[in-house]
Amino acid sequence: MGKKIGLGGVFCLASGAMISSGLFVLPGLAHALAGPAVVFSYFLAGLLAATGMLSVAEIITAMPRAGGDYFYITRTLGPAAGTVAGLLSWFSLALKGSFALIGIGAFSRLIVPLDPLITGLICLVVFVLLNLAGSKKATLFQIVLVSVLLVLMTLYVLWGADRVRVDAFSPFAPQGWDAVLATSGLVFVSYGGLLNVASVAEEVKDPGRNIHLGMILSLTVVMIFYLSMVFVTSGVLGPEILDNSLTPISDGAQTFWGKPGLLIMSVAATLAFVSTANSGVMSASRYLLALSRDELLPGFFGRLSRRSSIPYIAILITGGFMGASLFLGLEGLVKAASTVLILANLLANVCVIILRESRLLNYRPKFLAPLYPWLQLMGVAGFVVLLLEMGWQALLTSLLLVSCGLVFYWLYGRVKSEREYALIHLVERVLDKELAKGVLESELKQIVKERDELCQDQFDDVVEKAVVLDIEGPLDREKLFSLLAGAAHQMLDMDEEACLKELHQKEEHGSSVMLSGVGVSDLLVNRNGVFQMVAVRSRNGIDLGHGAGSEHAFFLIISSMDRRNSYLQTIGALAQVVQDQLFEHRWMKARDSRGLRDLLILGDRRRVCTVSFPGTA
């Protein structure tokens, strides 16, 4: 799939998915429960959302793949948990999109006298067609929507601030601060769209930079608007009107703009629901794509269009489900979908802890969530409280949905897909037993290469073909050189005694190179076209006998005279890789020769790649 979404697209996708019923409908109900202190409810919910957002941002910059939380939960907790998370996240996002369509119909009726159901269905068809046209067009549409929406919201705050009545804030917390805390659970869904970005991460340009910046910027801006608009609305309407209003922002605008204000903010509300519904189609469909790729859903769900590489079957199925949802009474299911959202945030924090503690060498996020692990532990505790606040009916419905997901996995996915996941690596580390096969490390390596757009240069080639010697016991100079000479003999049928003699002579003349505590030597051969490498790891250290301490890594480069430029480039690449402060730690922690090769290939260095021009061989 093409990378067509930039920083602006990430910001608008997340912001547009958040700004909907949480702002244009929910403040009235929330104010009735908490009073003017509902502003603190939105603030606390935003802080809690930040814990999940920062954890998701870390994981997604390490694994920018379609499917959002499904993808990283599968790679962290296993395919059973991933299948349930993927199906429920798809269900939750699609259902939220359906209710956004209902909101479009309800608010647009104030402007155009058309049946809300018909309006919602017409808009759904438009959104599906937009997404079928390509993510770039759908994202551009989202950017325009959110830009207009933010302008209207800014005007509302600026004009309304002068009309705020101080007496409207007394009493400030009439139901007590417990009610304010409980209301945080209700309004938390206002921040739910923030994680939509994770589902389209594969289509984001420069994901290591744009994903976390876009998510942080989006939460900051939207949180400021939530607090300021709820504050203004509380101050201009007062509890006598606000507590009974299902259109609080539109009613607030009417108090200082008159009838035009009602219409303007009804347009803003409609745009907000439009952006939520559009992003719902885009985000939810990617879950079906990701499940299909991993053979946890039938293959046709993951079919891509030839022209725009869009998962058209997944988009059509998502659109069909959203359309069918418009005819059902789903209030109870929507509350259950909210618990799914809270659970997704909770699992994001859990996944960060498992991924870090599993010590996967190829887990290389571009962004690290701060205050680890305290931020994640506080987030988990907070989300558990919110889940309990949702009530037993929502929890029971959610448990039923989880059970359905597990049954589907048991009947279909279990026999179709086997996958290695980070929890196995953590258990392996705790029990000191080898359980994993390195499949996850290989997948993460490929993801990093695609994320950073790493080309395959000659250093990669020589590392892939290198002989890797992984030695448990200590090595002195004599043993090391004997091993290297033996490897050269096996690789190139070189005279073992002559190799051993030359290595000793180079060491005696001080021609071996030391790079940041790593030893490097070379052998020159008389034949042409020879370029090979031997890499040695000694877990107990290599004593070369020159009083500089013991090294754990040594590299022998074998080349012919016509490949001396390759030798110099390889020395330069090694110098850059081993200068990483974490190199020695990662070198010692690599599980096998494959891990050692990955460490060298993924090391931070300037790559020298061949560029092919038209007409050249």
C-alpha cells in the first residue's frame, strides 16, 4: 500500500475522529451529572487518554502496519488476543461511524428538511466512494473538513468568552467530586478517535516522525478545544438549559449569535460527524485487511485494488455493516463498544511493558513513551477504574463480544495461522528456556527496513553471507586466530597455516583496527573478486594480549586487491554501527547468529546504495 498520508493527514484523521458527539452532544448529559466541574471530567479523561496515546505512538513507530491495535496486540499477546481485539475494534469503529451518520441526519435536519435515515445513507455512500477512490483523496477531504471545523470552533470560543456568566458556575460540583470522576468515564469516549491513526499507519509517510507528532498535536489541540468550549457553553447556558440539551454547542451559539449561530454550529456539528464517519470507514476497514493478511479472516477481505492499492472488499463490507446498523437500536451495543475502546487503551500500555521487557533486539521504535513504566502502570489502573464505572450491563455485553471473537478464532483462525509473539520472548527470558524461533525478530527487521526505507547495499550483502562464530568460552589471541584461519579455509579453501601466520604478523605490526572496543583485521588474497567477512562473538570476552581489556566482537574481512574499495566502505560502515551506545549491549543479548546479523544490518549508518538509471545495465 502506498504512503500518502503526511503529518497534516495524521493530525486531521485523529482530530476529526475525536470531535463529534463527545463535543456536540455529550456536554449536556455530562453537565447534568457533574455540574460545571464537568470541565475537569474532560481534563481527567484527556490525561488518561494521553497514557494510551503515548504507548500506542511508541508501538506504532516500531510497527507501522495496517490494523492498528490488532497488529501489535497479535505480535505482543498472540493471535487469539489479536483476533478478538481486531474484530472488536472493527466493530467499535464501525458502530461509532454509524452513530455519526445518525448525528449527521439529526443536525442537518435543522438545515435541510430531509429524513435523518435517508441523509445518513446518502452520506455513507459518499464516504465509501471516497475511500474507494484512495486514501489520499479521503485524507484530503478529512483535512478540509477539520480545518473548517477548527475555524468555526475558534470563533465560538472567542465570541462566547465575553458572554460567560460567573453565576452559572455556582455551585461548581453540585453532585460532589466523585461524580466528576465518574463522569470522566462517560466522556472518555470523546477521545476515542485518537487511536484511529494506528489503523492506517502503513499509509503514513515517514511514520517514525509523523505518527507520534500528529497524535500528540491532535490530542493537545482537541483537549484545549474541549475544555474551552465546554467552559464557554456552561457559562452561557447555565444548568437550567444545558442539563436538558442534546445540542449544547448549537444552543450556546444561539445565545450570542441568534438564529444564525444555531445554524452555523449545526453546520459545524454536521461537519464533525461527517469527519468521524469518514475516518470510521477508512480506519475500520484496515482491521479486516490486517486480519486477512494473517489468515485470521478469509483472503478476499484483504484484496487490494490494482489502481490505488485500496482494500476495496474491506471498505465495502465495513460500509455495509454501518448501513445496516442505522436500522437497529444499538444504544446498549454502543456503550459496549466504548468499553472496547477503553480496553484497547489499557492493552496498549500492557503491550509496551511486554515489548520492552521481552528485550526484542529488532523492536526499535522511533518514539519512546516517557516515564516508563510508571506512565503505563498508572494508565492500566485508570482504565480498570473506567471499565468498572461503565456498569455491569456494558461489561456483560463486552464479555459476550469477546467470547464470540474467541469462538471465531478457535473455529477458523487457530487452524489457519501460527504466529510468534513477544510474550513468548518474555516467558523465555523469565524461565531461561529457548521457546521462540526468531520469526518475530525477522518480521520486525523487515518492518524497520520498510519504515526507514533502507536500501540493500553491499555491507548488507557481505553481512548476510558472513560466517558468524558464536563462542561461549573465553578466547585468547591464539584461539581466535585459529578459528578465523579455519573459517577462511572453509570459505575460500585458503591455506590455514598461511592465514594463521599472516594474522599473527598483522597483530605484531599493530595493523589490526580497533573500532570503539571492537577488533577488526583483514586478509588479502591473490585471486580476484573475493570479498567475505567472518564475525566473532565471544560471550566471555576476547583477550588480544595488548592490555586494552577484552572485546566481545571481532571481524575479519577477506578481500582481493580489486575489492579494496569495498573493504574501505565496510570498515566505514562497521565504524558507524559499533559507535552506537547500545551496540555492545545488543551484541551480547542477540539470541543467535541471525540476531547478530540483524544488529549489523539495522545499525544506524549512512548507506551507499546503487542507483539505476534508464538505459543502463
